[in-house]
Amino acid sequence: MPLDYDSIHEGDDLPAIERRTTRLGVMQFMASSWMWSEQFFYDADVAVAMGLEGPIIPGPYKHAILQQYLVRWLGRINGIR
């Protein structure tokens, strides 16, 4: 049976996934998005100098991962593309 809104309830467990992100993957995403100005996303020395523990993952990259997860879980229903 296909998944639809009526079969999803608040508090339901979501399917577990594991996603590993590499510095190369972040750099490839940033290159395709023309986001090169923020070096703390891929340069550990710059990130540490800014007070971070290391490079961080850009918000748009996280959004892309979330969108992939939702499409794989829900399919292409109800406007999710």
C-alpha cells in the first residue's frame, strides 16, 4: 500500500538512514552552487580560526539531504519533488 498523509501520524518513527558526508562531497556541492566564498565549510584551519571545531556542513547541503530522504521515504506524492 502506498504511503499517504492518512497513514502518517505524529510520533511515528521514521526509517533510519546513515549518511556520511565528506569534505570532497561538500566541496563538490559548493562548486555546483557557486558558494566558494565561505571557506569555513571546507578549510579546517579557517573554521578553527573562527572558533569552530572544524568545517561545518552548509545549510543548503543539509536541505538537499533532507529532501532526498523525504522523497525516498514518501515517494513523489503531495507536491514533494
